[in-house]
Amino acid sequence: KKAAKLKVLSLADKVADHLIKHGWAIIDNFVPLDVVRRVKIEAGLFKEHYEQSEIWVGKHADVGAHLSVPNVRGDKVLWLCGGHNSAAPEGVTRSVKTINEIEPCKLQVKAAAPIRRFNAIKELISCCDKIVEELKPKVPFLSAIYERSDAMLANYPGGGSRFARHVDNTTLDGRRLTVLVYLNPTWTKEQGGALRLTKLGSSENGVLRSSESVTMKNEKGQDTDAAVDIYPLGGRLAMFLSSEIPHEVLPTFGDRHSVTVWYYDKDERAAAISQAKQAGNAASAAKTSVASQQEAKVFISELLDGKKSSGSAVNELDQLRSTVQRMSDEAVGIVASITGAPSLESFRKGFELLVDEDLKQMRHLFRNMGLS
């Protein structure tokens, strides 16, 4: 433990410098491979309990829908609660009686586990907490971090599974820093699965080792700012600003595992919670029937997918128009709230006037609206 603490202290200045200059940084061998293997053993106890991940689609943090769209996001996840600074901080799933312990958020998953203490996962998360604490006084935009999210175990099962390019925090929900640790001791570049970050500048301080710079092209085929591909090597930590760094997981052809936590900025988080309470949009949406919520969810999924409709784009648009006509007012109201339309009537009328290019823009809007 003493050696690990000294390593954190020695790296903090370099990492802080890179974060300030570029908005992201990585640390190779952040945790030893023996810890990585122990975490994988503990995580493997819950393999059957991982669930298909979802993306958040909504213009605000309190109104939207969680949707499973595999061609956009193809991993499976398991959430772990606990280990926070306080017993029940805002924004976490469930309070754990013993503050320092970490356990599955779903009680039925916890009950099915053959062990009651998850020491390796706890050790890994503790290492993340320590490096962030060391960075707070060194990086101005991290100084107000006061808490973190629950921990997310993620598994991309191979077969080309990916996560489309997105920004984690597009709704100012309080997340300031995204931190990942990879759990793949024998990963090779041939297996793909790199985390591609938009590169705000070049590495100058030696924090980066096994990353590779790449050139991206815009819609006109022109070269844009370089990006960096970070392969998910066991023990590697990656961190980046949650609201500023576009990133994606490239097609994965191996069994890829990671742990992710998000660190909250106190002021932004408080403002998001206050705004949600004052607006009352979430409460209004929550009062709708389960059937209407599901109806809205199916419509948005079809709109996002874009592959279920057969024939030309015109036929696809006609099919979507027919769907909107058949949907209940309550369901249309939910979709209207997510898109920011003034009313369900305006959404219905507006959708009737859409042309093919409008549909493309709406689909682009949904796919980039708070993917996280």
C-alpha cells in the first residue's frame, strides 16, 4: 500500500499537467496485474447478471429515456454501489450500510454472490479515488469534485461490439471527470477495442506510452484534429473531462473488461438537482403510464436504429409518420418532452412535415443527445 501511495504521488504532477493541457491522460500499470486478475475473478462471479447497456436520450438530465441500441452501444454492464464519502450521496443507486464497502447495486445479485466482501474491486476503486484526490489541488477544474458515481463494470463480448462516438455529460448533470481502469492482462492490438479520444494536443510529458495517434476525417473527407487510440491493456487507467472530450470504443474482437467511475463537481451537480426539482419535468414524465413510456421508448428505438424499416427513406418516413399517428397522446407527449418540442400537438404536426433530410437530422440529434 505504501508503494502504491508513493506511485500515485509521483505521477500526480505529470497527470495534472497533461489534463490541463489536453483534457485527458492515461497511466500505464496504474494497478498491478495481480489486482487486475483478482478483480476479474470477483467480476466473473456476476457474469450471468450483466445486463445489456443502455444510452440516455434526452435534452435534459431529468427527462429522457434509457434505450438499448446495440449498433450504437454493444457492451453489457453491472453496477456496484458503495465506497462513497457519505452514506447516501445524491446520484447513486443505493445506500450501502457500511460506507467503505462496495457491492452489487441490485440486492438480488448481491444475494446470489458466493462471497460478501469484494476486496479487489474495493482496492481498485480506492486507487482511483486517491489519484483524483491528489489531482484536485493541482487541476483547477477538478477542485470542486466532492463525490463520485457508483462503479460500472463493463464487458464488450467481441464480435465487433462497439460504442459510437459521444460525450459523456451533455446535459450538465455534474459529471466532471470520467475514470476507467482496464482489466485485460493479455490484450493485443489485433483484438481492437481501443478507446478513441479526440486529441486536443500532443503528448509532451511522457505520461503516454502505448497509445497511437490517428487522423480523423470530417464529412467532406478532410483531415481534422488528430485523435488518440488507447488500447485496453490490463492495469491501464484512462481519464478525461466528461463534458468536453468526444470518445468512442472501436469494434472489439475479444472479451474486453473495464471499470468506470465518474467524479462529480459540487456546484454543477447541485445546480442540476435544483433545476430538475424546479422544472418538475421528471415528475410529470413519471406520472405517465408504463404502457405509454414503453410506447415512446419503442418509437425512439426505431428512430435511432434506422434499419428496421424496409425500402427507401421515403417509405421509412411514411412508416414513422404512421407510428406517430397511432401513438397515444401520452406517449407522444413523452417524446415531445425529450426533443424539447413545445407540445405534443406541435410534435405531431411537425413530424407530418418532415422530409428525408429532416429525418436524417432528427436521427443525428437523437444519436448525439446525451449518449452516456
